[in-house]
Amino acid sequence: MPGGRLTHDERQAIAEGLGEGLSYTDIAGRLGRPISTVTREVARNGGPSAYRAEAAHRATTGRARRRRQPTTPAAAPTASVTHGRDPEAVLELEEQFTAMMVGTGLPRMTARVLTCLYVTDGGSLTATELAQRLQVSPASVSKAVGELEQQELIRRERDTGRRRDRYVIDADAWFRGWMASARQNAMLADFALRGAQVLGATTPAGERMQDIGHFFEHVGRTMIEAAEQWRQADAARRNTSG
């Protein structure tokens, strides 16, 4: 059924389609599935270049098994913690969020850490808490938070009264990340324009580098203007609602 879970044979067909260089639209057409199903399946399991049918099927089976495992009364979260949320729906949200972040280019573990912070009501967790929630090694968490800090998508705070750091996601996270990307575009523009001068602005190679420089210069400037417009609109919205 189009709305049911993918079978092993369907995953094998996806892998074969990717190997043939087919688009997600073509693969979805072969299977009679929505394009979003194929896109999410591939993003969730390593992306187009790393997708393997066997590994994807094992991973999905494992997730389904974990969902079915009964939670002991002692470990069951209280209603005040879950806020009446459906655990199945929350888990599906986390998987979809992670798949979307992988689709933007984030490594899977980095995307999982970012997702974990976003769906946590407190908006902050220690490295130990992240490792426990994700059931991964502290080293994996350390590498992931390093990448997220570099992109300014999270920030580090010292845990009050304790000798450990907390990793925080807040309302300005995407603004900082966006601005970091804009600065990177500006650096690329400067480099390309300087490269054009080295190659000779009137030569084919120089003209090509000059075009690249102008492109990133325009994109970087537009990103900064859009971010500032958002910040002003967001501040006005908060003042109105407050």
C-alpha cells in the first residue's frame, strides 16, 4: 500500500534506481510511492551516495522494534514531562527532522544531536545526557557538537554549580547560523575576486572567477539583509504579542 512501510524489495529497487542515476521522481513512479517517501527514506539512511538497501532495512526494523518495546513503569515519563504527547508521533517527528537536516548536508550524527536539542523542552543538554538519549558514545557527541558550534547553530554554557558544559539551542540559533553562512559567502566572494585579478580579469578563467565572486557577493549581501529584516519583524511581533 502507498501509505505502508517500505518492503525490502522496495528498498532494493530504490538502491538500484540510485545506482542508475534516476531521480527521486522516477524512483517513486516505479514504486507507486509518494516522492516524499523516497526522499525521506534515502536521507534517513545515508543519502544518495551511501544508501544501501540491506542496511536501511535493518535500521528501520531496529527502530520499529525499539518502538514496540514496553516501557517499565519506573522508566515511564510522567504526564508533566510528556505534556500529553504521543511518543510514537514524537519519535516520527525526530526521524523526519533528522532526515531533513541530513538532506541539507549535515552528517547524520550531527543532525541527530541538533534534533535532540530542538525537541527537548529545556533546550539544553550536557554531553552525557546527549549520549544517553541517543545511545551513542561521548566521542560521537563531542564531534557532532563541535561541528554545530562551528556553524553557530548551538552555543556552550557552563552548567551552574557543576564542572560541565551544557549545549544550548535558542531562538537565535538559526539567525546565528544564517549569518555565519553569509560571512562564509563574503569570504568566498573576496577570494574569487582576488583570484580573478591573479588570473587576469579579461581571460576566460579570470572572467569565470569574477562571475563566481559577484554571485557570492550578491548572495551574501542578500542573506544579511533578509536576516536583519527577519530580526526586525520578529522583534515587532514579540512586542505586539507581549
